[in-house]
Amino acid sequence: MNPSELIAIARALVNGVIDGGARPASQTELRRAVSCAYYAMFHTLAASNADALAGALPDGQRSWAWRQAYRAADHRPTRNKLSRASLGGRFPAAIRAFGEQFAIAQQMRHSADYDPYEELQATTVAELINNAEAYIHAFAQTPDDIRRDLAIHIVTNIRTN
């Protein structure tokens, strides 16, 4: 999954580009846009985890280990591990902010996907997309060693004793 493409699709849905811009985005389009924004964040994290744990490889040369590391993050546990309480003071502000936005995006995606009465506003969805893109960009600027530590935090169970 390419997070940049997911963001572009989300924007196209909100802006009505899919239907030629002849009308405002429908609730279905807005719901799909929310999902694309969330998954852009999720796949950013999954790829970062895989690169950190199994090594970055050229496209088309993904190993079994890389794929397993990519798939290791599960949605709800990942949100919980990205929470302020779980991250504590071990990670820089960019990671903590990414975690907060990840939780917001996941909650919006859950509502968009499962609440038939949820009425989304195009401006709210556009803001989510812009925020997701900004936090993805900031996340990408985080040093490799920090992202490696985060990958270990995300895909392992922390023992305190």
C-alpha cells in the first residue's frame, strides 16, 4: 500500500473528482475518504516497522520476514501502544503526535465504517486527510533508531517484571 496514493484517493473522494466534481461528495465517498486517510497512517507504520525489523529492501524484493513484520501490527493493539500512556516519555513529540492522530483517525474510520447514522462533513474529512498527511511526513523524518524502537514497542509484548 502506498500512503501517498491513499491520501490522493481520499482527497479525490472529498473533492468529488471521482465523479467529475459535478456534485458535493456523498456520505459513501466521505466514508471511504476517512478510511483511506486512516489506512495511509496504518500502512506508513506497518512499512516502517518492517523496514526497521527486517531491513529495507528494494520494491519487489520483499522477504518473508519483511512481510511478517509488516503484518505484525494489529489495529486496536497498535492504537493502544501508540497512546500517550503507553509511549510515555520514551519517544519524541513527533511519535506521540502521530499516535494521537492515529487514534483520532481510527475512531473516525470506525464510525464511518460501522455507524450507519454518522453524518460526515467534507470539511472535517478534509481536515483529517490534511492532518494524516502532515503526521505521516513528520513521522518519516524521525530517525531510524527511534522508528526501530517504536517497531519493537508495537509488535512485542512489554514485560514489566
